[in-house]
Amino acid sequence: MDPAIVTEGLTRRFGHRLAVDHISLTIGVREIFGVIGPDGAGKTTFFRMLATVLEPTGGSARVAGADVTSAPEAVKARIGYMPQAFALYPDLTVLENLRFVADVYAVPRSVLSERAERLLSSSRMGPFRHRLAEHLSGGMRQKLALAATLIHQPEVLLLDEPTTGVDPVSRREFWQILYDLNQQGMTVVVATPYMDEAERCARVALLHQGRTLTVDTPAGVRARMRGTVLEVTATPRRAALTAARALPGVMGGTVFGANLHLVVSGPDLADELRAGLERRGIAVGAIRPIEPSLEDVFISLMSQRADDAR
């Protein structure tokens, strides 16, 4: 079976700025694939090219067997694309929005009613079918947007940060819907800034400044970790993070809940780290090595990239 998506040197420039820098990857049919990175990493531009909203300025991409440049209409017919911003009509009801999108895709009237009911049921939106979209909560709006994206039964689903700003319960429900769709045979490609969502994917691509740092399974990405992650309890946290980054052997770090996660060159630096922070007036509690999260690995890989560039 052909891959669902293949990109070769896919590139997009905006004037002198290189937003997507020669990305080459292959995404398999029926795979849940994550595109991970901070704001400005190039995720949205990458997705817009796959969805034929933007033309590449270099390289190529095939989605569901069709070329995004030479056969954009064929691509559009085979994908469902859900952008970051809510793109439906706030003054239409849930059901009216679904019917409108179905008309755009020329979904036959003979199957529309059954298909809409099935989507409303799977997303638990049935009781709200007559509610105006502008009166939906953030999580419900995303479920409606997903249902509209699925109304023409696409082969590949492209979701650009679909759960940003959504409450935790709605995020879990949204991902359960994605798992169900994947079990039914759909390829799901999702961009997210949330590392816990990356753990839900079969494979992930880590993007930074338009380039892929690595493409692997979540476990494979963690195996690329350079250094050790220390969980540090210190106050004030932001001042502690700034001070820690200036210490020898600290490769990077971030605030993680109530603690700090610091990527250091070795676990034997704990005592030196404590002393260095306390000299700077930081109150330090527990320091312990932990298993790295994908966010920790991302920080480590960015540090490696910076070192290689010097």
C-alpha cells in the first residue's frame, strides 16, 4: 500500500524568511503521526502546503496519492483539513454547519442524514444539533469542526493544533474520537505544542525553525536524549531557571508544573547545581534524576543543534 503522505525537500519561503526548510518524511496509511514544535516552528505552514492552501516554493509532496502542486483538487477531495482557527459559521446551528460543508463537498442527500447523525453521536454533539455555533464551548466548537471535516469521509485527516485552548476533559474526548477514526482506517496527522499529546502518536516529527530535528517513535525520540534530566524544586522558579541556565553543565531547562526540569551533562552535577543556585539566593529543595519527557528531549536536541551550528 502506498504511503498516505510523502514529502521530499518540501520548502516554503515568505520573502527572505524560510518558514519550512526542506522537510522530507513519509507517513504511513492508518498511522497517527504527530508534528511537534513550539510557535514559529513551521507547523502551520507545513500543514497548509499539505492541504494545498499554500503552494510550496521548493520540493514536492504527495497526499493520498495526489500531488499537491499538479493535482490540488484531487488532494482536497481526499483530505479533511482542520485549521487552528474555528472556520465555521457562528450564526448557523451545529446541524446547519454540517449540511453547509456537506453541500460544499457535494455529499449526496441520500447519505447526508445518516452520516451527520453518526458524526453527532460519536462526538456527543447530538443534544446540541440545534444550538448556534457561537453559543458552543471551546471544546464543543472543536468537536463540531472535526465533524464538519469528516462529513465527506476523507482518507487523510490533517489537524493543526486542534486542542489548543481546550479544557483537559474535552482534550481526552477529542483524542478518543481520533483513536476511533484511526481504528476505522483513517490516517491522522496532528500538529500540537503539547508533549503529552505527542506520546499518543505512533511516530512524531520534532520541528524547530522549519527543520525536522528528528522523526521517530516517542520511545525512539527519548532514546536520542543527550544528558540527564534533573527535577528540581526551587523558588522562585523563574529566577531559578534563569540562574540554572547560566551554570556549567546545564544544557537547558524549563518550568514543568511546580518544578524545574533541567537537562544536565550528568547526574553527578546535582550537588554542584544546588550549590550554584543557593549562591544566587535561590531556595533549593529536592533534586532527583527522572525519565525524560518528549519536551526534555526537544530541549536537548535543540541544544545539540545549536552546538553543531557553532
